[in-house]
Amino acid sequence: MTQIQFNLMNFPFGEQLAALFDRYSDDYEYTPEGIFRLVTPPQCPECGTSMSHNGSNPHTKRWLEIAKIDKYLCPKCHKNLEESCDFWEDAKKEFFGIFGGFCQLLRVNHVSYEIIAKASSYFYPCDKDTIRTMIADATEKMILPELKDIWIVHYDEQHPTTGRSQMYRLNLLDYISKQIIADELFTSKDMKTVEDFLQRNLDTNKPIFIVTDLFPCYKNLFKKIFENMVTHQLCLLHLNKLIVNDFSVNTTIEEELIKYRLLNIFYNRRMEIEFLSCLTDEEQQMKKKGGKVYEEWLDDARKLFKKFVHNLEKARRREEQIKLSRLKIWGMFGIPQKTLLEAFFVFIPFMDRKWRLVICMPF
């Protein structure tokens, strides 16, 4: 194991330092000055001469620590080498992994970014944008559990007419097999009719995952029928409509960016977000000019973005990235859909806004 030479500053952290350097052999040492190096300098890779210690390079992370990595110099050919600093990169990765998970836990429990930033100032000061990025990184690195023994069912209603009579068509579709479970016509669609329809066609003793539209009465009805065996998921089409309808047709670039960040909850809109992010700084400058100059710029920017989105749609059609390429919903041709858990954790940053969409977890 690496020889760790303690002083009054690093002695209290002996256990942590030992764990940090346990991958290295006895050939290495951590000096009282905090320099990590080989006890005996290596041979020069160019001429084979034994090199000598030649100071150190500091590797710094603000508010965290400074790691001093030893340098070696060949007295013959004057070649310079620096010791590997893998331990430093791993230490930072471990710290920010734990810190990101901590921030993510706070967000899941509805703590705002501002409060998280204030709380973090006690051990690692950072602003809310940095915290948002760390939460996003922690989310992407999560190992999502595989859904098992969950029956996923789509429930929908249509309202056909027979002559002058209004009818109600209730259907159930199996998500996995894409087969129709039940399809019946009724003269009424009150909750008693729906309850009877579901009880006759679904196993109420089996864990089930039901996707519906936004009709508010379904939640209590499903709890009544399936008790704690049910997970209720709202249809992505309707959730996206809620987002789109919250914005006017002629939005600013900043508003358009917010809209696409929300749409990114369910479908991969990262390219559109990156494009809009590049325009937002320019928009702030144009706003200062005001009046007609800004309006003309905004009109051109909207056309440019519309063309960009159209080109993405054409590319997605050609590549046929996913099966949704035939759906013509707000131009969402072939946009990669996110899994339920991915959507849930992307949604977390927006839970303190007015768009309080509900995503139910299947466990």
C-alpha cells in the first residue's frame, strides 16, 4: 500500500487517505507536503536514465481540495513526466456522485433549487444552475429497475352515434401484445358502467398499470376496483397538450425554450433545446435594442427554429428511428420516447412550476 506520511493537517483524515490510495503499491508515497509520487523516480522512457523529482503540479477543484502531483525530470535528455492523477479524478467523481444523489433526493421531496443551493453552502457552495446540472447527471447515471410482473393496459373511450342515439365505446388494449382485451358499446359511460366493464375484463388481484386520458374520476375508481394493486399513468399525448396549450402561438425564444424543456420530459428534445439555448443570449441583446429591431429579429429567429425542427422531422422520417414515425402529432415524427422512469426523473426539476403533471411510479 502507498506510504502515507502524516502531518498535523492530514492526520485526522488518515482513514480516508488510506482508502483513496489503496490501489497503489508500496512504490508510492504521499508526502507531508501533500505530494503524491513514486518514492524512487522512474526511468526515462526516452533514454532509460533514472529521473529525479522536479516539483509538482497542483490539481485544484474550487471549494473542494488541491491535489499535488509529482513531476519527474530526466537529467540527460531533459524529458518531463507527470505522475498519474487517477485517484484525484476518482475522488472528485465519488464526491459529486454522492452530492448529486443528495440534491436529487431533495428535489424528489419537492425542495426548490434555491433552498438546495443555500443548504449546500455549508459544505460545498454552488448555484442552482450547477445543482440542476448535477441532478440531471445523477439521473442519467441511475440504473433503472426493470419492470416485472406488471400488466400494462391502455383504457380509452370513443363517442360514436347510431342514428340519433349517442353511444359510448369502451376499449382495453394490452400494451405488450398490442391485442384488444375488450371493446364494447354502451348507452352510458357513468362510473358504474366503467367499473362493471373493468371488473369483467381485468384481473383485480394482479398488479396492473393503466394508461388513460386526463378525466379526473379515473384515479378514485381504479383505487376502488384494484386497491393498492394499480398504478395510474396519464396519456403522454394529453400531457404534451397541456404543456403546449400553456404557451401562446407567438412565443419569445426564452418561452419557447421553457416549453421544449417541458416537452423534453416525455420525448427526447435535447437537440431543439440546444438550438434554442444558443438563441437566448442573442435575444437578450436584441431586447435591449427594442421596438422594431427586436420584433424583426424574433420573427427571423422563429422561422429559423421552425426550419430546424422541420429538418429534424425529415431526418427522423428517413432514418425511421422509432415506431412512432407515423404519428402526426405537433410534428413529433419519430421523436425517441423516454421510458417511464426516465420521464419521471427529467420531470423532477419542473415540479415547483405551475405545470403540475402527475407521473405515477409502478412500484
